[in-house]
Amino acid sequence: MHWTNDHPVADAVTSVAEGRTPLLEEPEAFVLSRLQGAGVRMAKRCFEAGEAIYLCGDPDRYLYFLTEGVLKLYKPYGRHKEAIVTLLEKNSVFGEPAPQVRGAHRDSAEAVVACRVAAVDKAALEYHLRRDPRCALALLIAYSQWVQRRERATARLIPREIRPRLVALLLELSNRFGEPTEGEVLIGVHLTHRMLAEMTASSRVGVSHEMARFCREGLIGIRRKGQIVLLDEPRMAEIIRSPLFRKHYSLECVEEEFSEV
């Protein structure tokens, strides 16, 4: 893997309009810009779709910044199986969520489309954070968003049925990658049924069955290149709000079930 050592990627940092508070609005870009301003050296590299940034078990030496593209974080299991934890978009931070080296990576990262990634050595990062409290605060906010995203991924898996899991996932992806057009929302990432299955802990056959059902019900459509369009988000949201599925999203209900065992 060939990384280019350079001063951090100015073109990858989101520009900040005068008067905004980037620390709160865009903490990842803020961290990257502060590291750049302090002259902290970074490595940068482009990855093609399907190329691994790192694998589970690789040494944890860097904190990574996705400056362009989309990638997936996943946990391998069994033989050639994956559980996708989340997809990440531009201006995301990833790797092990700690400024210090913590052994090995607990998941794998792979480019979904062509990506640009910057990496900063954690020893240099920790040294800088001790001297830049604003940068440390921005990284803390980025880590909190990281935790919230993983919490949502866990909550999606609580329902036993595929249907509410899949609806919750599509609505989340629509919110993060959606491109609204005339009352419809195009999810701007190509998603295969296998990927959807790996993100909902479901079988590919089960996901294909539900996706076909969604199409028949007028909830989604499939556009060119297989991109998914949400045609009726309010009705989809009602599916996970209905009494039939609501209890499966209640952590209190889960705790009650375990307390009875």
C-alpha cells in the first residue's frame, strides 16, 4: 500500500464561510484544517472501489479522514461473510476512535466507490491534541457522532422482521446520501441487495423479497444503474412507528424480555 507523505490536503478540507462555527457544524473538517494549519504531516492516497484501506487485525497506527467518496466499515465473520456496520461519506473520520494507539483494528474499511483518504499518525495526533484544545474538542464531537451512528446501527437490528430493519436503513441512508427531486429522494450510492442484507443482518433472498414488495406498494423505485428512489418517505416512516413494530425498537422492551429469562 503506497501512501504519499505530504502536508495535509488543503483541497480536501471543506471551506468555511466567514461567521460560521465549523467546530460544531463540521468537526471532522475542522480537525483536518487545524492539523494542516499546524503543519502536522499526513499521508494521503486514492483507493478504487473494492480496495481495502485496512483490515480487521491490522495494527492501529493512524486516524483516517475520508476526503472524497464513500466507504464501508464492516466486520468479517464465518467464511467470506461480512456484517456492514455503516457507510461513511465525505468528511468522515474513521479508524479506532481514540487518539492513542490501541492494538489492532476491530473492523475493516473498504472503498465503495473511488475514495481519497488522508491518514495522520496517532503519535503526532496525540502530541498536537495536547497543545490544541479546540482541535481536541472537535475530535471529541466527531467521536460522539461516531457513537451515535453505531447506536443507530444497533437499534436497526432489534426488530425480528426484515421489513422494519430495511425501512429504517433506507430512511437513514436517504437522510445521509439522499438527493431530493420533485417529492422523491434518490439515494446517491449504488446499493446491492447483498449490501442491504449485510447492513440489516438478513439474508439476500429475504431482502430481495421485501424490496420487490416495496416496489409493488409504491414505496420505492429503482432508477438507472440500480439506484434506489424513495417515493413515499412518510408512509415508510409509519411502518416503523406502527404498533406492530414499535415494541421491537423499544430498548425497555428488550430489557424486560431479558429480565424475564
